[in-house]
Amino acid sequence: KHEDFPVSKTDGVSIKKIIGEDVSISLVFDAKMEDITIQPRARYGRNLASGFCLAVVAISGEGTWQNNEGHLTFKAKDFSVIEALEDTMVIAHSTGQNELRLAVVEVPTEVEYPLYG
């Protein structure tokens, strides 16, 4: 059940870990998945290591992505891919009147195994 996944809350941001450390799903590849809710006018930042990318679907709300290369506006149903060519801080700002909800998957940009079945 969705209530069984660990949730952390701080400064208007709620993060439910789906895949990764401290969850009941065990996988043998380097991936993380989170369901992130950001309250209006709050922000969420995360470090993204070189060689990794984020694939993000905005489930509801609107916001902006910000990193050392600038910023990008997005809204519900938008899909974003953010690739780190060097270690970087990626920040999501909730800019609308309602909470911003994101489905976030972090994966390496290159792997040493085939990506097909």
C-alpha cells in the first residue's frame, strides 16, 4: 500500500521514497524514484551527481527548475529531463497557488549493461 513507503517532510516539502535506499523494493541497478509534494511558494533542492539525470513528470501544480545553467518554467503534465554533466544542485520552486507534485526518477546517463530485454 502507498502508506507503507517512507515519507520525510521539511519546510513545505514532502518526499515519498518509492525506489532507492530505505524502501522495501530491492533492485540491482542504480535508480531512485520519489513522489515529491512542494507546498505553494516552497522549494526543494537536491544534488545531482555528474553522470546522472532526472526524469520528472509534473503531476499537478506549476513551478520552475533552477540550476547553474538557468531556469525553466513547467506546469502539470509536463515532462522534464535534467542531465548533470558535472555535480550540480537542482532546485524546484512551486510557483502556483496550489501544491506542486512531481514524480521523479534518478538514473545514470550511461550503464555498462544492455538496456533492452
